[in-house]
Amino acid sequence: MAELRVVTLAGADSALDEAVVEGFGSGLRGELLRPDDAEYEESRQLWNGVIEKRPALIVRCASVEDVVEAVNFARENDLLLAVRAGGHNVAGTASADGGLVIDLSAMKSIEVDPERRTVRAGAGLTIGELDEETQKHGLATPMGVVSETGIAGLTLNGGIGHLRRKHGLSSDNLISASVVTADGRLLTASEEENADLFWAIRGGGGNFGVVTSFEYRLHPVGPEVMCAFVLYPGDLAGEVLRSVEEYVADAPDEVSPLSFLGRVPRVEDFPGEWHGEQYVAVLAVYAGPVEEADEALRPLRELGDPIVDFSGPMPYAEVQKLLDEDYPDGWRYYWKSVNVGGLDDGVISALMEQAEAAPSEHSTIDVWFQGGAMGRVGADESAFGDRSAPILLGIEANWEGPEDDEANIAWARDCFAGMRRFSDGGVYLNFPGFLEEGQGLMRDAYGKNYERLVEIKNQYDPANLFRLNQNIQPTA
Ligand SMILES: Cc1cc2nc3c(=O)[nH]c(=O)nc-3n(C[C@H](O)[C@H](O)[C@H](O)COP(=O)(O)OP(=O)(O)OC[C@H]3O[C@@H](n4cnc5c(N)ncnc54)[C@H](O)[C@@H]3O)c2cc1C
């Protein structure tokens, strides 16, 4: 009898009867892909080229029922299970060698209610696809700053972007979600229904079930907004970062600056004499009336002689795509993040040294200025946890070929270790590269919320079916 080689939940090699697999596939509305199917190779690829995984089965779900079937099939057959939405998680948790992948990327339903200012969004949507529909009504919900990222993974671990100080995290804007739990039930999670599950999925990642759709609050944004986007010479990094920090202390919530240190890309948009040189960038949107924006953003544009100033009014949906081309599919990526309490001289000189030492010209160190609306949500109001840190550092090793893996991963780790000296430990779980720090990292991220997350995990997923993620290990 023909068999399919698979890997069990515990990681052991095993086999599945082909007839059982056939039966499962024939009951789906979507497709079931196996390694010899024509579409398999493309479907198994993730955004990060470092991650090379070959699942035994990919379920390209077309409906909520498909998701329920797939969860039940994985559980009943003891299969290692991965959940994939936008496929952009840096650690590559959305696939599993020899396992079953629940691929939600075709589930792109979207319904905007402009009267109530809400949107119900299928878990397979990217940020760009969501923004495109909501912007038709001059509305938006906070998302990340690269439009090709999936809304699902991003929201489940928080979600920080250009609207964070005005409207909070993506997860702060959730009204409800539809969740298929490990036992195959379809639940609504909201303040009114399954409130513990709702608390847990707002920051707790993919640990509690498969979210098939998200309902978000919308806010008036754009469609045209003013955007400040300036690159200054790298030797001004200290002054620029200190000035932005001072600016943020009095800035309106409408402005959520993001700075980054890197090397000027060798492309036409940037002056040739600067190609490959260090820069410090400041990028911020004004999430309010365009008439007020010029004055509010001007200080960020006058921090020195710029290398280039791309600032100006532009559609919000375009702002969300400004950084897309810096992150091509299939390049190699390894990221880290750490919260710091401020930008004192020690932090700034460490940042400048580390940026200089990056082996790849595509790598950056990002400085996210936090506070505002995202900072006013209490640490115990959702799983996301403490928001008191004024600054989140993102350490991004981005490079092209496998021959440079070792040097780039070593740089990111070294940079992380160096910057951690300035931190009381907080990290942001949407950014870590591989998951090597394990449970230590989870405790740092969730702080006091960790114990409650374990309790909810025990309730909804005691066997840890949803384990390929920033995992909260059940103790039941
Ligand atoms: C280029 C780029 C830019 C980024 N910019 C930002 C940014 O500005 N702000 C920010 O906050 N983050 C940002 N991120 C990080 C991003 O939020 C995470 O990588 C996130 O995991 C991506 O979501 P995804 O759906 O694409 O991921 P996937 O790789 O598809 O999924 C990641 C994990 O999330 C879980 N998951 C996904 N969907 C579901 C679901 N429907 N139900 C249950 N579990 C699920 C699973 O555990 C899965 O393994 C960026 C990432 C990239 C690659």
C-alpha cells in the first residue's frame, strides 16, 4: 500500500496511508499539494531565502471549513503542523519539514463597513491589499510599514507601524476574530465572547488556534498624507537621533517617527557620490490633516544637510510601499529586536559602531520611537504586555547569498548582545530570526503576562498542536 512519509508532532518520522491522504484532499474546497505536484515548489517557498523547508502536505485553504478539516486531520494523524498567512515571518515558522502546512494565503475576503468604521479581513490578506480597500473610504487600521507582509502574523504578535502613536498597535484595533482551535471548534473571540482567548491572541501569536478572519476598527487616514522621509549623512547619526528623541517628547500622537541607520543603496534614486556610504534616515507620516502636517513634520526635515529628502504629500497606500523594494522575496534575512529606555551617549555610539560593522550594505538598525496611543494601553489589557519602553531597536541583517550567511548572522547576534546591555530585557516577537533563545526570550517578551498565557494555552491547546511559532509551552 502506498505511503506518504511524514513527521509527527513530536518530530519523529512516520508514514501516512495514501488512501487516507486522498480522502482528506477530496473533501477540501481548496487544494492539497504534495511534493510531486506542479505547484508545490512555488507554494512551499517563504519570503526568507535562508529557510528551506519541505512539508509533506500543503493545504491551500479556500474556506473556513477547509481550515477546520485541516486542523482535525493534523490532530487525528499526529502531524507536525505549521500555519502560514503572508509567509513573511523572519524565523520561517510558517512551514515544517515533513509536516502539514495550513496555507491561508488564498483567504482574502474583505468587507469594509464605512459607517461603523470597521473591516472584516481574511487571514490571507497582505497589508497592501487591506490598505487598498480601506483607503477607498479614506480609512485605515494600523499595520506594519512594508505592504507585502501578512496582516495575520503581524497582528497576532502586536503590529507596529506609522500609526502606532496615534491609533495603537494592530492588535489594539481588533474588535473580534474567528478562530479554529486545536479541537476543531470555530470560535469567535471578542470582549464579549471567549474573552480570555481574545486577550491571548492580541500579542500571544499563533499559539491558540488558526485565525481565519480579523475584524478591525478603522480610522480616518488620508487618502493623501504628508510624509517626511529624509536621509542624512551617517556621521550626523548621533545628533539626528538625539533630536528625534527630543522632538518625540513633545510631538503630537499624529507623528510616529522611525529612524534607521544603514548604507545608501546603489540605485539611481540616491546621489551617486553617496552610494555605499553610511546614512541615518528619518521616516514619519502625519496621521492628521495635511494642512497641519508641514509645520508638524518640518523639524524632522531640518536636522542637517540631507543626502536626499523624499518628503512630500503622497497617498497613504504609497507610503506603506516606500520600503517594499528593500525586502525582495528570496533574499536572506536574520533579525532581532530589543527595547531600550532611551538614546544616551552609550546607546548612540554602540548603534553607530554596529551599523558601521555590518557586513552587508543592505542591513539596517532601526529605531522605532514608541509611546503615544500604543503606550497608553495597560500591560495586562492584552497579551502583548508592557509598553513602557520609549524605543524599540530592530536589528536587521539583510543579504543576498548563502556564502555570507555566517558573517551576517554573527553580526546580528553580536549587535543584539551589545544592545541588550542597554535594555531591561523587553523584545518584540515579530522580529526575531531563528528561535534559538527559546523560553528565555518568551519570558522577556511577555513579562508578567507569561503565566496567564500558559494557563490559556493549557485550556485551548494542551497538546501544543500549534507549536511552530514563538511557542508558549503548555504545562497541562
Ligand atoms: C519585510 C518585512 C517588514 C516587516 N515590517 C514590520 C512592521 O513594520 N511592523 C511589525 O510589527 N512587523 C513587521 N514585520 C514582522 C512581521 O510582523 C512578522 O514577520 C509577521 O509574522 C508576518 O506575518 P505573516 O502573516 O506574513 O507571517 P507568516 O510567516 O505567514 O506567519 C508567521 C507565524 O504567525 C502565525 N500565524 C500566521 N497567520 C496565522 C493565523 N491566521 N492564525 C494563527 N497563526 C497564524 C503562525 O505561527 C506563523 O508561523 C515585518 C516583516 C517583514 C518580512
